[in-house]
Amino acid sequence: MTTQINTASIETPLLSDFHTHRLIKHPRKLFLWTTVACLIGSILLVGIVLCIFLTQPVTSQYGIDSVAMARPLYYRNALKQSRVVKQDGGSVTHLPDGSILWLFGETTVECDTCPGGAITLSSNALIADYKEPHHPHARFLVDTNGVPRPVIQVHEPATNLHLGGCAIVNDCVFIHWEKLSDNGKFLASGSGYQPHAHNLTAINVTEANLKAEKSYVTYSLVKDGFLYHFTLFSGKLLLGRRSVTDISDNDQATDYWDGKEFRQIDIKEAIPIINHWQRDQVTVSWNEYLRRYVMLSTSDPIEMHVSENLWGPYENPVEVFRVPEELKQGGRVTNVQFHPELWREDGKIMSFSYSITDGQGDGLPYFVETSLVRKQMFIPVA
């Protein structure tokens, strides 16, 4: 006789029940697996938070602490020795020997033999030497009488020059400027090339090196065999470049960034590297601490943009410094300039200068020191 077994009436334990039964019988294993699960969950949570943090804009990962600093003594001494009364800041660039060339725009100097006891130059330059870190010194370009002389010679008395970007290429200085009337009206823009940056002679402004195109190179730097120009044009901030192989050729065409690459196009077709630009001059430098390019805009308040590449994309600006109202007194902030020669800790602590036009300051550049403080990452507790 064959016995029929109703298999449907037999309950087969689930695999999960089997494991649970075994773990309950072995509480140490239950504790171990629970601990491992919690550890894995914590690692995943920290990883998610870390990914969110690291994918945020670099500037949001840092707090910015800016304080006004005393002007470096070597700058101050050079100003005093040259009897400078007022000076419009300009471009800063480094010479091959490690010293810096600081070009200024309109400069007023005491002069005993001049009407009113002072003379105003269209431009001047200061060279600061850092070969001796504890005893650096600075000097202005002067004539045979010891009076500061212009870097760029303007022949028409009713015009003045606004100095823009300058860069050193093979011990030669390449300078941009715009020519203005005495009431500030734009007349033309131009550029000049001068060998032997340590011994600048006056560059004469001629019709040959002027152009009516209303573009203004606000900052220049050399990278990978190219001279890059940050250019203001029709309310836009553009980036152009030219080869340094024949920098003395003023007719050499400039390639502009078109959003994907640099190529020879009309400046009107160039794509802005920052949209809706409503500021004035810029100053740009590589920051080793951030591993990014940092850009300060001449604005009020002074703001900073950050990007991995010169051509962007740049992160949204963050406020770096607000000029005290008692210094401005209705004046305008001008000529913000980075001073990498004063930076410390690979750029964690940066220094820059600014000037005030028609304000209540003493007419000389002011210095600010900015510290980057990494924000603490935290995990919210429910």
C-alpha cells in the first residue's frame, strides 16, 4: 500500500527565517552583523555627504576673512622718496629675476620748480626687488633729475592714458592702454612693446599704435606660449590671446574665445567668459592652494570669481572686501590688483591693493589681506 503524502501541507521555512533562526541562536553573530551593517551605512552616508560637499563650488567650501593691512614699507618708502602725492593703481607683473613691475596710471608728484608745486604724469612704474626677503626695496623710474618720469609719453596736453594689462615676455614688457580726453571720453586704445623691462624708456603714443575700436585690455598674463588678454568690450568680459613668438608685431591678429576654442574671429563674435558683466577691471592669478585661477573684479564690494581654466566656466562671485565708507566719501573704488609676491601658504593668504578716485583717502593704493578658511563639514543630527 502506497502512502500519499500531501506536500502542500508541509511548510518549507524561508531562507530569511533560517538565517534569522540561526542568528537568534547565536547572538554574537547577530551583534557582529548588526555592527557591520551600521558601519557600512555610516560609510555610505559619509560618502554621500562628502560627494555633495566636494561637488559644491570651491568658494562655498571656504570662509573668507579679509582685513586691511598696513602698506608694505618698501612700497611706502619708495612713494615717500619719490614725493608721490597721488597715484592711480595699475597692473602688476613679475620680472624674470623675481622682482615685480608695478605700472601706475595718473601720478601726481611734488615738484619745487613746477607750477603749484606738483606735476601730474600720465603713467609711472615701480620696480620692487625681493632678492633679500628681510630688506626688500622698491624704486620708481626717474629721469636724470630724480623725478618720476612717465612710462608712456602723451604729447597732447588735453589727453591722458588709462593703463591696462601688462606682461613680461622674454624680459620685454608689453603694455596696453586706453587714451582718454580730459573729461574722461574714450578716444582710442593701443599697446606698446618695450625691450629691457628693467630700464624702461618712455613709449611714445603715435597713431600707428592706436585703434579706434572701443576695447580695453584690463589684464594680461603669459601661459603656455601665449599672451592672454582679459578684454572689456561693449559691457562684456572677453578673453583673447596671441602667440609670444613675435610679440613685437602689433599687427599680429588676436584669437578670441568662441565658447569652445580660440580662433581668429571678429571681437564682436567672441563669447563672454562671464555673462552679464557689470564691473570694471579685473586681476587674475593662479592660486596653488585652491588649484584654481582666482579673479578679483574692481567693484564695490570687491568680489572674487574662481575657475579651473582661464576661459571658465567661473563660479558665482563671492564678496571679498567692502571698502570702508569713511575712505570712499563719495569716491569710486578703482584698480584692484593681486600681489602674489606677498601671498603666503601657497595662496591660502592672499594680498591685493585697490585705489580710491575722488575719495577722502590719501590718494595712494591701499592693501588688503584675505585668508581662506576651509569650512567644517558636519552631518546633521535628527
